Amino acid sequence: MTAAATASRLDSEVPSSAKHDLMSALQINSALCDGEADKGLIQAYIKWKAIMAAKEKSQELSWNGNRPTFGQIIDLFMSRSMFYSHFKFFDQAVKHPEMLEWLEETGACSDVDIWGKEKKFYNFVDLKEWLRKVEVDGESSSDGGRKKGKKVMKKKESEKEESSHKGEKKSHKGKGKAAESSNKRGSRK
């Protein structure tokens, strides 16, 4: 069967032979299309990469008929609702080098480096929370959020210094503006 015939057959109820033909044409590993629940983010990421590769491959191939839609490609792996509700987070995650290293299992980032803890499996709730924290912090770090802690500590130290300088201002109260301005200049040294 040609790739074009396979794509057009997907528009109706899809026989498993048409799915197999399309998977073969797009060079999709059938183990990724088993319909079994994902076993954590790493497995989900592998599926996401395979979906994206299949999408790209479908664009490169010449089709005699209709090219398979992105939705049809997704259907080979999972439901579209699952893809669009959960797998969308990978689009954001791969923009952060340390998360990409963790997802690719390069060994450069440990679970503790990324998540601040170790678990058997991480899920989309974990990823969504990590992305939210990165967005709030305005930066990502491979130290599991410890940079944020350092930022907070520096901010608190800065606030302490400011409040101690305010106390100095109060102690000079009544001595005029000259005393306050000399105190301000002295605190900058």
C-alpha cells in the first residue's frame, strides 16, 4: 500500500494495517504506539520527540494523495486531547538547557539538580510546576532552584542593610539634611 493510500484511509475508521503502513512510512517505532500509560516524563518525552520526528518526516515525503495530518500522526501514539493538554509542556521545557539535558538523559543534570528531590517517575504535574517556577524566577538553573534561594538571601541581606541605614538616618534626625546626605554617601563606599 502506498503512503498516500494509507493517509486517506486514516480519515475513516483506521484498520490496524493502515496504521502499520503509516508507521512504517514515517519510520515510527511501534513500541511507542502501544497505548500503554506513560511511565514518567522521560518516556513521554521520547514519544513527543517521535511525534515531532514523524511530523517532519511526513513533510519530507512525497505523497500521491493526502498527506497525513498532524492529528492523524498524534492518533498513532495517543489521543489528541492527551497530546494537547499535556505534551504541550515539552515545547517550553526544551527551551531550558538543563531540562533538555535531563530529558535527554545526558547525565549532566541529576534528578536532585532539576527537581530538588529524587522520585522513581516524574510526571506532567512536576514539569508544569517546574516551568511555573522558572517563569516566576525569570531564569532557569540546573541547581534545582537553589539560585532562587541565593537570590532571596541576597535580597534579604540587602533589605537588612537598607533598614540599618534607615536606623542611622533616624539617629541623625534633627541634625539636618547635611548629616543625612553625608551618611548616604558614606554607606555607598
